[in-house]
Amino acid sequence: MANMETGGVAALQMTSGPDVGANLEQAGQLLGEAARRGAVLAALPENFAFMGLEDRARLAVAEHPGEGPIQDFLARSARDLGLWIVGGTVPIRIEGEQRVAAASLLFDAQGRRVARYDKIHLFDVDLPGRDERYRESAGVAPGHEPVVVETPVGRLGMAVCYDVRFPELFRRLSVRGATWFVLPSAFTVSTGRAHWETLVRARAIENLAGVVAPAQSGVHPGGRETYGDSMIVDFWGRVLARLPQGAGCIVGEFDTTAQVEVRRRFPALEHRVFGD
């Protein structure tokens, strides 16, 4: 991997369950590993702090904006480790709404929350050829606003899991200046096997932007199984690091100098004909 001035990025893979305390303990160990391996920013997977089947259980652990044990953990870990952290998704209460937001929270190395992205596209599907259905919108309210934020690793466009199937979101983030994307996920095994790598690499290639995609992996309490295969992909679609299965940490480095040069010599983003 090429060196870069801004430092490495880490994707953390977990097998989360309904026990928030146990999940945070596992996340803390992985964040510590990311910091020891030289990452300046680490991203946790979707539902890192709570992976349950019942909407009532999710609502019970949901937090108000800016307070609660999950958000306190993220802020404290970022500050103690001197590490920027993308907090996968956290269930955040919405005033006047029985559903929660699936909020991806970004904390800087001083422990300050600097960005929040609420998952826009919700997973309401019946999987083809399987007796498996999901209705995420029953317990989660969709977000509406794309988010791009400055980080030590460049301008970050934030997305979550099912968002990866909607290239218009990533193009909107790219137009707003994103040089890389983060994609905390909990893909099903069947859709992951069929589409995960193709979708992640496509979003990188078509935007000449890196992708950090931390994922849930394995069998969770209640029987749900997630695909794993956390990946770090560069602006040319090359897989810099991946973890097929199990909990763990991968670290990669984006060559930002090469990215700038390729965008100059191969100006596909400037050749767009249809809007943003």
C-alpha cells in the first residue's frame, strides 16, 4: 500500500448482539487495535452497539441526541485513543416519532461529535428465492440529507448499508466534494454473496473515491446471519484490505496524491452530462 500524509483508515468487523455492554466492550478492543496499528480514523459497522430483532428492544436502548452510554462511549474512546471514529449506526430518538433514526455519528480525536448522518434508504425487502423478509421502516425513520464532512483523511461522504444500491446518493456526495466514502453495513448472506463486492467497488470506481466498508459478520442471537467481508477500496476500485469473516480490524492507506493526479488525467467526473 502507498503511504499518505494523512494516515491510515480502519474498518472494524463485529458480530454484535442485543447486549449493549458486551458490544461496546468488543468495539473498544477493536478501536484500540486500530489506534495501535496507526489508524487516524476507524469505522464501526452498522448496528455495532445493538443487533436485535424486535423494534421494541431497539427503542428501549435508543438514546436522545448527545447523551447516553453509546454516545458517551464513542466520545470517550475517540478522546482517549486520539482517534476519529465513525460510530456505525446508533439508534437515536426522534421527538414526536415512535421510530428511531439509524444515525451514523462521526467523532473527532478530541471526542467532539462533528457530523451525523441518518440512513436514508431503508431495507424493506423480501429476498428472492428465500423465506426471508425485512421491514426496516417499521422501526426506523428515514433520513433525508446527504452529509459530507472534512476529516484528516479527506472530505468524507457518509452512507449506510442499503444506501450502496443507490448510486445517485454517492454522486451527490461526490459533487459536494467527497474524496472517500464510509459505508457501515450489516448485509445479509445471500445479497452479500451476490452483490456486496461489486457494489462497493462500483461506488469507488464511478466516483474515483475510496470506500471504507466495515460490516457485521456471522450468526447473531435470534438467528440472523450477516455476510461480513469488510473492505477498504481505493479510488481505482482496488481492494487494499479485507476481512472475509469474524471479528477483527483491517487498516489501509489511501494514496491521496495519486487520486488527485488520476482525477486530473482521467476527468470522468467532469464529463457528467446529467445533473448531480
